[in-house]
Amino acid sequence: MKLRVGVIAALFAASLCARGESELSETQRNTIAFESLSRLQNVDLKANPQLEEAVYRLLQKVHGTDKFLEIVKQFHLKDCDPGLLELAIKAPSSETGVEATRLVVAHKNFTLLQRKLESSDTKTACATAEALGDATEKDAVPLLLPIALDARRETTLRRACIRALARTSEGATALLELAKKGTLAEDLRFTASTELNSVHWANIKAEAAKVLPLPLARGSQQLPPTVELLKMKTDSADGENVFFRAQPGCSACHALHGKGGQVGPDLSEIGTKLAKEAIVEAILEPSAGISVGYETYSLDLKSGDEAYGLLISDTADNIAIKDTKGIVTHHKKTEVLNKRKLKTSIMPTGLQQGMTAQEFADLVAFLSGLKKQ
């Protein structure tokens, strides 16, 4: 009898959603329907076609909300994975996102997950990788690893896959094996290093310290992992002093509010564009994310010389290159044997060696505070 009453209540609530009685708002109708359905336990929807219809009608109403996940869980629905993954992509690190991702993995819907990881929308693909990492599902390793190793994919996505892989012992072990074999791409080594040196598995962490050691600061002091570096107490004023100091020489290439060099991007609003973690990566691994318009080129000249720097202009007759000191040189195309776009940034690596760990943390704090006014 209780079951029958519950079914009738659910159907009545669902009918309110459909008819749209004027005395109740859409939200109120959905709430009534949801509360009615939540009282039903261990119900076989296939044996109750009217209830099944009501449940799926309500799912459409609460699509994209936490209630969608709760209904899917309550009735053990296995055909709602696209909606679950949408929830996960919207908030990968939330409790809802993690639980939604785990359900999709539990349903073995790897085709859907792979399709999202291979999406032409990098933001969607990265969020999917993040969701799989936060869900700490070992079954995600075969999905993430091929993308991380695919040099044709965007570096941002490949790094997101590396971070996700490091969240499981199976994924972390796979990354270590790649590093040992020397097959881990150079532009991924820093991300792998900082992630694997932060894991809680003692054996993996110890191995990472040998195979993928963290960068060294001034005086051969090892920098802490990024997560620890960002927890340090910092002084932005000291960070500003570091920025304009001869070493590491940031201001020689970058300008702040009209003061500084003109080689690299203006950093006056860098804190609006990049999160602290991304600023750390940009300093330690400059070639991992080169800004559009700041790609490095190399010209082989007939004289036997080489021109290296940023491409300022490329006309029918002339190529202009700006070198690391901001000096622009013009070369007639008749003098150029070959023009190559490089994968390395004009910004040098190893700049952290001109700072202590504390100074590095202060610099990051200063840069992250440079926001658009």
C-alpha cells in the first residue's frame, strides 16, 4: 500500500510539472515532484511505466543540477551518462562532479569519456581530464595516457592529462616508467615532476625525486612542489623587487605599466589571465605554453649566420626578427635559406636559479596580484 501511495504521489507531482498550474512556480512544482520521488525506494521503473515516464520527465526539468544526479543514483539509471558528464565538466572538483564522473566510469561508458577528451573544445577536454583525475579512477588511465603522449594535441590538454594520471598509483607509475625510458616529452616533464613529487605514495615519491627531480633554486636549493610553494607565506613587495632585479632579469624582457623590456608579453595584468599555478609553470617551463604572437623563429642565412628571436614582420621581400635583447634586425628574403618555427620559447629556462625558494614564492605572489583595473 505504501508503495502504491508513493507512486500515486510521484505521478501527481509529475503531472503538476506537465500541466504548469498557475498557482505554483516551476521551481515549486519541481521540488514537490522531487520530494515525492525521493520517498520511493527499491522501485523497478520497468515494472511501472507511468512512474518511469514521470521520472524521466522530471530529469529533463532538473537537468544540470544536483537533483539530476540524485535521481539517477536513486533509480540506478544507466542511460543518463551524458547528463552526468555535463555536471562533472561544469564543476570537476566538486562533490557532485566527482560522484557523477565515478558513475559514468562505473557504467563503463568509456566511449563517451573518450569523445569528450578528444573534443575540439580544449576547455571541455581539459575539464573532462580534470574530472577523471579528481575521481581517482584507475580505469581512466588507458583513456588519459594516449592523449598525454600525443604530440599533436594541445599542450594545455596534455598537461591536464598528466595531472589526472598522477592522481592514481597506476597512472603515476605509468608516468614514472615513461620518464625512466626517456619517452616522456620534454614539455611535460615539469608538470610530471611537480605532480609526482607531491603524491602520498612513498615509493613513487622517492622514485620521482630521482627520475624527475624538482627544479633547483639559488644555491642548489631544491624548490618545493608547486602545491607547497603556494602555501608559503609571501611578501608581494619583496616579489616586486625580485622582478626588477638583475637576476632573474624579468624586467629585461617584460614590461609592467610601461616600465621594463619589450621582448616578451606585457605582464601588467598577468594576475587576471593566469592562476598562481599557471604562473609557476610559465616561469619554470616557458616552452610549455607560448603566447600567440610570441613564437620563436630561427633563420638560416646564406652568410652562414643564424637569426633567432620573435617574428616581427614577414613581407614579400623582408623578414624582421627581434632578438632576446629587443634588437630588431631586417633580412632580405633573398638572403634567407630557411625559416623555422621553434617549439622552444624565447624565454630561457632556469630563471629560478637566480632566486631562493622564498624569493620565487614572493615573485609569484606579486605577479598574481597584477590584475586588470
